[in-house]
Amino acid sequence: MTLSQKPRAGRAFGLTAVIGVLIAAAGVIEPAAASAAQKPAVDAPTSLSTSPTSDCQGDTILGDGDVTLYAAASSPSGGSLATAFQLTYAGTHSIVAAATVNAASGTNAVLRLPKATLESAADGAITEFDWKARATDSSGETSGWSATCHFSFDPTRPGTPVVTPPESSTIGKPVSIAVTAPAGGVLPSRYQYQLNGTAPLDVPADASGNATITLTPTRRTNILSVVGLSAGGNFGDTVNLTFDSAVPPPDLTDADLNGDGVPDLVTVGAQHGLPSGLWLAAGTGDGHVATSPTDIGIKGAGFSSTGSPSDFDGGTAITGRFTGGFEQDVLIYNFSGPRAGCGEILPGNDTGAPLDPNGEVSISCGFLQDLDGNNPVQLANAGDISGLGSGYPSLLGVLGNSTDGYGLDLYTTVGTGGFSLPYALNADTPDGTADWQNWTIATAQLPTADGTGSTAMFLWNKSTGELDLWENLAADPDTGALSYTAYPVATDWNTGADITLQAADVNGDGVPDLWTVGAGEQVTANLVSGLSATGPAVVDQVSETLDAVG
């Protein structure tokens, strides 16, 4: 190259630049833009997915049913796109199914793979498939293939498992039951089981297809249903096992709603600053309670299809084994309001969790009236003071009216909610009169050496503050006789106070105690000791404030 040639080269470069500027000014595409326009106008489909859901890059095993493929196709020019799907065997890549569907640009193209097509391709065994998609616009421009997705299809179903009944079991106590894989066919990957028709639960199978189910019997005669599921979740054949469970001795820990062997405070809301509901404050065994109570009535009382915590407003809560089981249940009774004279029994669960209103037993409005049509103005758990030994608690009630006066009555029972007409008891109040309308009663159930238990009753006169305790109550429904051991507890105790009472052996010393709930959600445990027939008892108090959140 000569020096004279260098300027010529420079002029040539300058001329090219000028031409480029002129072309751009005229609206003609520059060479770089023209190169971009030559790329495919249709994008490769993205966001590939399936229904049932699978992991595109994993190895999800789908069960025996239709599988739907989704691919998002789009084009800068918009319009309708024809999306071609291709399903192949993984590994060999031989085509199993191919189809084209139309969808607007920017939307999902959808292809349903029928169960029959997949079953035919799988031929009775779990089979792996790959699939992909590409799109073509109206001008015939076609995108590249999408990423390849993967899933396995499972057409198999397990046979009937073998379930071994337990050698022994007890209601309310966990028991393990062995499940053995079916004799032939595919091994289950897991088992689904139901006890007595409750919600089904799953348990995984081991490499041999065996499993152990741990459950808690709830009845004397239990029915366990077990079915195996394949790797893809296909149900096999179901086996039903019937087995009997022993009835445990009753839990005589009165008012123990959470199963820890310690009485719990149970009180109705919409009073004393508590929000609506049925509030459980777990006892600690020394008079204290958990200050953040649980609303075990959050699901309602069961008398309407739209149950809510307000179902308990205006009612009173009485604990006891009213369904005859080992759990402590809750009897709700309304003394006033639109449901006056009505009640429900909500079965306990021994866990402290919200009670299920679906299992409630209704006490029909007016069912507890006496022959004169009077509803009780107070109710309390009477245990087995009648000595009938039915396994269901009786009730003590205060009944009457301002004209005829009031008295203490006994309701016997032979089943859940099956109360007799009230029997009038020949008993005066501690002041020697029949002014039962002036005394608030609260009862506690105490264990005895023979396992039958005994009933104790506190009696409080709000206007005078007198507090008494009657222990070892025994009643004869035929004669109306009531016997007891009487102890004076205190004088001028909470005189005139607006409080509710709950009796229980709060600190486990064998002597009944008394919880009160008053204004500002204040709870006080009155721990009683030093009982004497001739003088006041010792009453130690433990107080705290609840923080109920409705």
C-alpha cells in the first residue's frame, strides 16, 4: 500500500457512513436492524405445565387419569397461533401422540391427553414421557421447539393389603396396627386409612410395601378401613378391619378438658369483659391458669348451621362425662334470652382443642321443666349421688317460682341427654330456710377409693356473703332425702359481687376449691383447707387477669 492510497481508503469509509445516514433518514432499515428482522417472528413456547401438576425438569409420577398440557405461545405480530405438541417416550423419543391446537398469541395453548391414550402407551407399567411444543403464526413462520418437559405416568393399582388386628386396645389409648403389602401386583407407596368414618389419613409404606398405623380407638367396636396407593396415587382395593377396644376407667379429674390430669377453668364469654365464646384457661395445678385462654367454642354450639362464638352468650357451662366416655364434656344451658330453657352437650376431646358442634346432643327447649312448667334457674353436675351407677352424671337444679317458692331438685339419667323429670329433694339451705333462689351452687366431682367418686357442692349467698361446702352428697329419688357433710367456709365472702363460680379440686389436695370470674376478666382461685364443722375454713387466694382475644 502507498501513501496515496491511504486517503482514498479514508474517503471510501466516509462515503459509506454518509450513505448509511441517508438511508436511515429515508426510513430504510439499517443493516443491523435488517439482520434482527430475519430472526423467527414467533417465540418458542414457554411456561410449560401440566394438570395434575408436575415438575417439568423432575420426575413427577402422575396417576391414572387424563393429563392436560399447557404451553404459553406468543408472537410479536399477535393474532392466532397454531401450537404443535409432541409427546414421546423418554429415552427412545419415539412419538406417542402429536396434535396441534389454536390459541391467541400471549395465551396458553391447551392439549388434553386422554387417560386411554396414556394407558395404552404405558402398557401396564409406570412409563416415562417427554413432551415439547412449538408455535406457527398465520404467515407460516414457525418457532423453535420449547424446552423439553418430563413426567411419568402410572396406570398401576395395588391389590388388597393385609391388616393385622391389635392383640389388645383401649379406648383413648394409642395402638399400633401392622399393614402388610398385597400378596401380588405392585407395591403400595403409601396407605390411606379411616377410623370409624373420620377424615382419612396417610402413612408411608417402606421399601417392602409395609407400614405401621398408629391410631387411638374411640369406640368399643371400631372399624378401620385401609387402602393402598400406587406411586402415582392410584387407589387399590380396600380392606375393612373390625376390632374391639376395652373401656378405660373413667377419668375422675373433674373439669380436665385438655387431658393433662389437672382441672381447667371453663367459662362462657360475653360477660366480665370476656369476648363471646366458650373460654378454656388451662389449670396448672396450683391455682393458677393460663392467662391466654382458648376459645373452645369458636365453632359454635351446634344448634344452627351458622355456628359462632356468640352461640354461648347468656348460657352457663357445666363440665362432666355427660356422653359416658372418658373425656370431660361440656353441657351448655341457657337460663334466659331467646334460647331460655334450651341446652346442648358438646362432647369433649381431651386435648383442649375447639369442640366439634357436629357431635352435639341437643337438650330440647323446656325438656328440664318440672310438672308446673318451671325451667331450672340453676344447674350443676350431680355425679352419681343417686347411686344408680348408670355411668352418666345426674344434675342438681334449683326450680320454682316467686309464688310457690323454690327448691333443690335432682335429675337422674341413663344416657346422654336422657334426663328424668326433676325429683324434689327435702333439703333446706344453710340458713335453715327454703330460699334456694338466694343461693348460688357449684359442684365438684372428687375421686374415691372404690372408683365411684363423690360429689361436693359449694353454696354462696350473694346478699350476705356466706359460703358453705357440702361434701359426700347422697340422694334418694324415691323419698327425696338428701344427706351430706356440711362445713362453713367463709362469711362476708364476695358480698354483692357480680361473679361466676366453678368448683373443682384445683390444687389436687382432695379438698374442693372454687374459681371465680369477675369484672375485667379477673380469675381468682379460692383454695380451701382446714375444713371444720364448727368454724370457718382457711381460704387462700390466687388471682390473675385473663387476656382473651376474640
